[in-house]
Amino acid sequence: MSLPSRRDRFKPLELIGLSGVLAVISALVVLMVSRDIQFMLITLGVVFIICIVFMATFVLLAKPNKAELADIEQLDTEDHH
């Protein structure tokens, strides 16, 4: 069985990083508007969790293309032999 590519291994970190960036941006906006640190921290956590959930859902909904389907089929046949 072949090892996953570097891109495949770092894909989850990219999604977590993007969620973190979106959470920080929204927290900074809340901080500039309300000037309340506690509300900013709550916003940071909530937006981070919401982004993670939505991105995980979108990743699960993505359909593989023909090349990915062929690769999955090849890996399945290699595992059975």
C-alpha cells in the first residue's frame, strides 16, 4: 500500500488553520466593535468550532473524481490479495 502524499497528510492542518484564521478575524471584529475581551474570546471559540464543523461536513460531501475512484478500487484489490 502506498503512503499518502504530503498534500493528503497536511489537508486536515490546512482546514484547521483556515478555521483558526476565520475565527481570529471574527474575534478581532467583535473586539473592535464591543471592546469586550470576554465576548471576543467567546466569539473566537464559537466561530472556530462552527468553521471546523462546516468544513468537515463539506469534505465529507465532496465526491471523488474518476482518478480517485480508480485509486480507491486499486487499493481495495491490493488489500484483498
